[in-house]
Amino acid sequence: MRQLIISLILSALCLMALLGNASMSLAQEKAPPGGEFKKVSALVQLPDFLPGLGTLYVNPATLPAGPFLAYDRQGNLVSTVYMIPLKDINDHKAFNNLTVAQGPKVDHVDMYYNAGHPGVPEPHYHVILWYISPEKTAALK
């Protein structure tokens, strides 16, 4: 049952990204994104650049789900990250109209478990909509 719920959440996020059904437009293809977005490392005790993810920005009002916008070392948008608490998945909570970046095409999607970290301390899943190839993703160091 849990796997079905996770699959449904992932499918909904992918469809939103591919079809562009966002509640607001995010055309922030270069860092910093501006608006209400803040650098995550300025909000919580995390490094400016997270290997495997990049430099993260988030609108604090959207925590814990996000979106978190991730940028490479050159300031290019590489992904949109959602951090979905396991408790919310188990409680069958809906995450409707999550914002996605407009413009870049989604190359692939990753989803993995995280036991918690500063900013989102409870166990959760990272759902990552990558705008770069798996090879470029692997090179984010």
C-alpha cells in the first residue's frame, strides 16, 4: 500500500512537471532565484553546496515540501526538489499544485528516502525533477 501511495505521488509530480500545471511560474534558471526564495544554507546549518544536489533555495513558507530549487556551481538551475515527510505519505496527505520551474524540460526523476537533516528533520522522501542528464547529475560534486 505504501509503495502504491509513493508511486501515485511521484506520478502526480511528474505529470505536473511535464505538463506545466503549476500554480505560479518559476522562471529562475539562474541563481539566485529571487522573490521569496532564500538560500537554504542561510536558514539552517547546511553547506552552501550539497554534493549530489547543488546549492538549494526555498521559500520558507512552503516547508517542508518545497519546492527547493537546486543550482550547480555555475548558478544554473539543475533540479526542483520536494521533501515529502513519511508521516504525510502514511497519513495519505495530498500535495496538490506543487510549484515547478517553468522553462526547463524534465530529463529524469529520482526519489529516495532520507532519515532527516537540518531544515526537514523528520524522515522524508526526496523527489527530484532533474533538468540535466544522469551523467551531469552524477558530476554534481
